[in-house]
Amino acid sequence: MSAGEVPATVSGAGAGVRWRLRGGVRLGHDAVRDVGVLLHPEGVLLLNDTGAAVLALCDGATDEHAVTRALAGRYASVSAGEVRSFLAELARRRLVEACLAPQERGDG
């Protein structure tokens, strides 16, 4: 995974941070190379297995901690810091975006 700085709007948000692919970006698979790819208007980013697994969970509904927990069950050495750094780098490249969990409203 690539290292990156967490955007200021995301830093400290913790479990409430949910990630999603930005508009025009999609996750795919390159059958020739047998690797995951992130397709975007400016090109293609080849992904390792872990990176593809992280992005497959970035649906805007699954929080960052749940992504890390899910990956820990499949990969021995995935840390929350690595997941956050990877996503922050992709956010810096404008390929993913963070969204905070909707606040529950107390109606009634």
C-alpha cells in the first residue's frame, strides 16, 4: 500500500469515516495480468491483492474500522494505519472520497 497523509477533513474522524470511489472511477480486473485495477478518466492504476480488497469494501457504507477488520481476517499483516494511509493517498489523487457517517436524528 502507498503511504499518504490523511486529509484534514478526515483526520480524527475515526469509525465514522466511510470511503467510496469518486464519480468516474471504478474497480476492475485486468485478466491478462490477473490483477485488480482502478479505472479512472486519466488512466489505470494497477493494484495488489490487498489494495483491491480494500477498495472492494469502499462502498460508502462500510466504515474504515470495518474495512480493517474484514482484511485482518484474510491478510496477516494489515494494520489500520496502512489502510488509512492507502486511502488517504488515493484521496490525494482524487480517486476516492471520504464521507462521514450520517448522524442519527432523534425524532419524536
